[in-house]
Amino acid sequence: MPRPIMLGIVGDSGSGKTTITRGIVRVLGQDQITDFCIDDYHRYDRKQRAERNITPLHPDCNYLDILAQHLEHLRANNPIMKPVYRHADGTFGAPDYLQPKRFVVAEGLLGFYTPELRDMFDVRVYLDPPEDLRRHWKVQRDCSRRGYTTDQVLAELDRREPDSEQFIRPQRHHADLVVSFQPPAPGADYEHLDAKLTLRDSLTHPDLSGVVADGVEDGLVLTERPGCQELYVPGKIPSERAAQLEETIWEKMHFAQHLRQEKLGEFTIGTELHRSDSLALVQLLILYHVLTARHLVSLGAQSSRGFESSELEELLATEQPA
Amino acid sequence: MPRPIMLGIVGDSGSGKTTITRGIVRVLGQDQITDFCIDDYHRYDRKQRAERNITPLHPDCNYLDILAQHLEHLRANNPIMKPVYRHADGTFGAPDYLQPKRFVVAEGLLGFYTPELRDMFDVRVYLDPPEDLRRHWKVQRDCSRRGYTTDQVLAELDRREPDSEQFIRPQRHHADLVVSFQPPAPGADYEHLDAKLTLRDSLTHPDLSGVVADGVEDGLVLTERPGCQELYVPGKIPSERAAQLEETIWEKMHFAQHLRQEKLGEFTIGTELHRSDSLALVQLLILYHVLTARHLVSLGAQSSRGFESSELEELLATEQPA
């Protein structure tokens, strides 16, 4: 069995990690995925953090050495004994024995903090909503699902801000994809948010210029920048344009057609289920990289990095060995 | 810093692992030793074992793969996150972050069960008291220190016997030193037990023929056998003979003279402290191997195995690099 494909989803608390991951898990199948929470590697429990006046965002508050060791084992198809942090009461429980499946999705705060950690991922995604949007999301979730008051959540955000600035946000520079949903215009709803994607050259992204080039009038814009492309997907993208873009991406993955289902783009506001085309496209782009990495590793490649566009296209057209 | 020296002390429950280890820790210094309990790697807690009718002696009841992984990390001077089994209530607690010190002493039931595990140890000691002596020791300890009744302990011993026979005892074939204290003669006390040691050729043992050769009349006997020597140390060995033997062993370790103190041979019966010359000699022989391994690894050797006697003597006479 080839080694698992490692996807890292990093971002501050409330930045949308779970929402992004959910669609990816639905498409790949829960039985194919080892869901791995990086924040289980805290060094101190809630009480100890309070005593030391340290936030969980601080690298010193986490066993990043053990995290790197465990990610390396998972990548090599070895089992690990994963620590367990219990958010409910802020203490540690008995560790879990974890055997990696075909895909490992590691979510959390500090996954790209050290070179050792970054090296473990085939696909590195950083979620980077503007702070006002993240605050809105975090208040909404922590109040509705975790039983905090708005004042408590806002106070905690302020307390953590220096560490967010110093340790969390700089990690965006090390991501292959930076996803930045945009706050709604004043008075607009939170259902159809624009997405600004930075697609770094550290991975070879699918060529979308054919679809997007003439899209200036509907707000779908692809901009070349040094070292990256920037893709702007309007939240209210016409559905035929969204479908066209999806089609273009799926077409490049003939080896994964059996996964093509309408499962992307779902999210919740409170307990209500919604769907967003821009979210679906973000998830599909991540899936593209995960699935091409899977295909390339199955063909014997060490990773999916460092390929020229033409070379990659040829390899993606290759049938997977039986 | 050179890698830690790995000592494995394996034997059934109540075979004397803690007693043997205590003297070694006292000489090397607690601050130099990472004490590592193999039985923390149980797969099931007490309740789950009862439900499955499986004993902790069964390999399937332990994460031996994770144990081997962790021993390999410790040997390579890497930290680990060690699971914790709580004997008090038979459940698992939060894991411990462990950074190896100069010596790692791993004690437990199944440390030599697989080749992967055995390969991790510089010195492999198996404790092999005859069953009647082990039953006596286990009853004594479990009743006085762990609050069980004699009947409970004996019933548990019977329940575990098939697994002891199948999984634990065969490990003695893989030890460098097999230590077998002998039950006292009828009516005699448990204070001065004879020790029968099997010294396998898998390590180069100190040459004791000069001291022991003429010792037939006092019961100190060294016998050459295929693949090993057998050393018989009477519990009532005259103290000048014991001192002579100790002197011979210490003389071969000029690099470790600063550790030469009267700390070996102590043990408890109930809560009373006693001293035994045969126990002290067993501990000193183990120490000899641990300290020569330390010296050889400091000199750049991969391990202390596979040396000819003469080659080893020359290396042990070499000054340690500053």
C-alpha cells in the first residue's frame, strides 16, 4: 500500500477548518480518512495554561516535536499513539491508537510552524479570513455550540491576539493554498461569501485560464502574481459559471471520476444547513491536490511537488497501476 | 551527546524486576536514568480485559508495535509521548512526555517478545525465579502493598499460568543474562538466596575464572556450557569471597570508579530492609554491561555486542574522550 497523502488545514480558532474539512471527508469517504487534530498536542491543560498565563496558540504550549514525529510515522504508514485533549473540560485523556488510512487530514493551529512540520504535508492549506469575519464566526460557534457568552469569546480573542499575530498568521506564507473568505457587504447575508484564493507555485495548480479569462464581468478573476496566482470567486457566482469551473477541474482527474458527487459546499449557520458555490470550489481545489498527490504517489513519485505543468498533465493521464 | 544505553529487565509479575532495578538506579543516579515501564503499553484497561477474558501477559493485549517505535526513538535520543497505565484503578491516564537520559531502563512483561523489541536493548536481562519462589514473592507483595488477599493472588496466578508459559517464559532464551534466584532450603529464610546466572555469549562477560576457579568448596561455581557460562553464587557466600568477586568486576571498569559505592544488594521483605551478597553481585554484573556499553558507545562503537575478549579489554582500557 502506498503511503497516505497528508493534507494540512491550518488556521486560527474559528477560521473555518472544520467546515472546509467536512466536504473533503464527505467526498473521500470517512473510512478512507484519518482525521488528526493537531491541537491534541498541547503541553499544558486548561488549568496549567491559566497558571502560566500562556495561550494554546503559543508554540511552547505544544509538543511540536512529538507532533512532527507522529506525522512522520503516519506518512510512513506507521501507527501512532496520539494524545487526546478534551475540549469539554480542558484536560487530557487516555491516548488513542491510530493507524493511518489512505488520507490523513491534520487540522489545527500550528501545523506549519516549523520546517519539520511543513515537510510532512503533501498539501498545505491556510485559512485566512479577515479578522472581523473570523470574530463573527468564532462568536457564533462558541456561543451556539460551546456554551460561552459573547463577552467571554470576545475577551478571549483579545487575550489571544498577540499570539495570533506572532505565531498563527505568519504560517500563511508557508501554505500552498491560502483561503480567504471575505466579509459580506454591509447589510448582506453570510451565506454567499466571496473567496479569495492564493495559489502558490509550491504546487502545480490546475490551469483555469481557459474558463476564467473572460470572466471579468461576473467577478471571477484570475491574477498572476510573482510566485502565485490569485483566484477571486464571487459568492454569488452564476451557477453555470461555477459548474463550468468545477467541470474543468474534474476533467483533469479522470482517475477520480467515481468520487464525483454533489457533496461539496455545505456549511451551517447555527444549526441551519446552507450551500455555497465559492466554498464548493475551494474544497474542490483542495481535493484536486489531494487526489493528484494520491495518483502520483501510486505511480511511484515521492510527492506531487516540483512537477512542470506539461509533465504533470502527462502523468495525470497515466492509468493508475491495477 | 551519545545515544542512551538501553537496559531491558524482563520477567513475569513478581519476579523481582523492581528489586533488581532499584540498586542499579541507586548506583547510576536517578537523574541519569529514564525509567520506562513496558506494561504501560497495554491495549485494554482492566475492565476491557475482563470483558474479553484476556490477560495483560498476552501480546495481543499490548501495543508492542508502539512500544518498539518508542524504544527506537529513545535509543536515538528522541523524546516520546508515553502512555500511562494506572495500576491503582486499572485505567489509562494522560500520556507522559519523556526525554531519554543517559540510561534507559525498560522493565516489564514482554520486552523481548519480538525481534524488533530485542534489537533495541544493549543489555537484556531476564528474571527467571522458579515458580514456587515467584508465587511466594508475588503473594507477599500483592498482599502487603496492593491490598489483595492470598486467595485472590493465587487464583490470578493460576488464571495467568497458560500465558506465562506461552508468552513470558520463552523470552528467557533471548536474554544476555538470565537470573534465577533459588528458593531457600526447607526451613531456611528468604534473606540469603542462592543465585544461578546464565551468562550468554551474546555479550562478552567479564572473565571471572581467576576468582571463581578454586571456589568449589564455598559453592561459588562457574561452569562453561555451549553458548554460555553458568555462574552459581551461594546466598551465604563468605563476605571476603563476595568482595573479591566485586573487586574483580570493578577493576575492569577503571572508567567508572566514581560510581563505586556500597549501594547494591538491598531488598525488602514486607517493609523491612535487608541486604544480600548474591543480589549485589547480580546487580553488579548487570551494571558492568551497562557501563561498558556506555563506554564503548562513547568511544564511537554502535553497540557493545560482537567484541572479542581481548579487543574488548583493550577498548575498556582506553580513556574516554573528554
